[in-house]
Amino acid sequence: MYRFLATPRWLGYAALTAAAAAVMVLLGFWQLDRYHQRASINERISAGATATPASLTDIVGKPTQGPGSVGPAPPGDIEWTRVRVTGHYDPTREILVRGRTVDGRVGFEVITPLVLSDGTAVLVDRGWVPPAPGGALAAPNVPPAPTGDTTVVGRLRPPESRGGAPQEVNGRSEIRRITPAAIAPALPYPIFDAYVTADEPPAGLTAVRPAKENALQNAGYVLQWWLFAALTVFGFAYLARREARGPASDDLLADEDEEEGEADGEDGDAAGTDATSGGVPHRAPR
């Protein structure tokens, strides 16, 4: 019944259908993996809201090299974990991170190294400040860091990618992205390869709150790609079955009626031509 499927044309259709469906299924699995990643981040954000803060050194390895170095890379699932760390701020090496958006406004995040008792340090994002009235080149009003020993409770963040070394802008250090490995050479102590965003910044600074990922969007893409794959296979099967069954009986009757109509028309035309040929009927000789 389906011998026509072995023809080159239908073999090509079958291969194209299988390839398209396979790609769609793989795209669905990729979106499923993205869904699990984002759902895991959301779980950590929710858990951190009420969890007891863990010690920073229990989550991220200490730097063991000399000044200007960073510690070991943090685990991949540490983002938004709630931690605590105690030390004293070094305001002389404070860094502003430009182009950061909070509540729809673009301003600066304030990064201040917190030096631990063992001489290592961790970068602390103390909060966000709006730009100065004078524009982007004017220095914003940054509240001073606390003096003396300070315990910071906040969310742990992994390094941002493609960050550069701090640059001097009108007497202050600025960066675009927070990458400890790029910042470390400008500091006189080794630092952790992660940073902490403070939960409760002082007056004048706005907390940088964690934002949950849209995992449901990825779940929708999973269903979308797998539905497309199913429709592709179903469409090929439908066309193959229709081809195997041949034209429907109604179509055959319609073709026969059309052929009979054409034949009747031809006979009528012939008779009319004979009757009117020359305008005089033909008579047999006597």
C-alpha cells in the first residue's frame, strides 16, 4: 500500500521530516534544561530570604596567593546564597560600577573591599546610588562606609564576565562589570573570586535585590517545540496516507462527469457544423 514511500521523492520528504522533528525535539530538551537552571536559581532566591546566613568561607574557597590575586573559582550553584562575613572596610579603594539599573533608573553600584582578619578581602556591593545632578561625569553622593569591624549579611554573587580593570574617572575608580580577577591587581591584598551584595545598606544607598528568573517562559518553549515536532510528523503521515489511498470516489465521479460533459459538447459542435455547413443541406444525386 505504501510502496510509493520507497521512491526518491518520498524518501527525501521522510528524511526532511525526521530531521526537522529531531531538531525540534532537541530544542525542547535545551529549553527544558534552561527551565531547570532558572527554577534552581529561583529556589535559592526564595530560600535565602529566610535561611540562616552561612559563613562566606564555608561556601567559597579562600585566596591563598599573594596580594593582587584571587581565590579559587566558586561552585556554579552559589549565586544568591545568603552569607555573612566580618571585617573592616577599605574606603580608600572603593569602586563605582557605572551603568547599573535599579527600579528603572540608571546609576552606580558602590563596591567597597571588606578586609578580613587574615588579610584577605571580599568585594562588597554596598548598594546603588543615582547619578549626580551634574550628569554622568559628576561624582554621585556616596554615603561613607562604616568604620571598625563590620559584619555584612548579603547574597553571594559569582564573577561577572568580560570585566576590565578599574579606570580613573575624575578622581574616582570606575568599572563596568564586577570581575574580581580583573580588579585584584589594583588591590594590595588577595580577594575572593566572588562578591557579596549587602541585604541592608545604610541610608542613602538602595539595596540591589535579587530578581527571579522567568522559568515559566522556558517551560512554554518546551511545549511549543515538542508540539511543532508532533505536528510535523503528523502532517507527513497524513499526506502519505492520502497519497496511498489515491483520489477519493467523489473526485472520480466529478472527473467522469467532466469528461462526459466535454464529450457531449464535442458531439453538439460537430452536429451543428454539419447542419449549417455552406448554408445548404447536402442531397444525394438521382
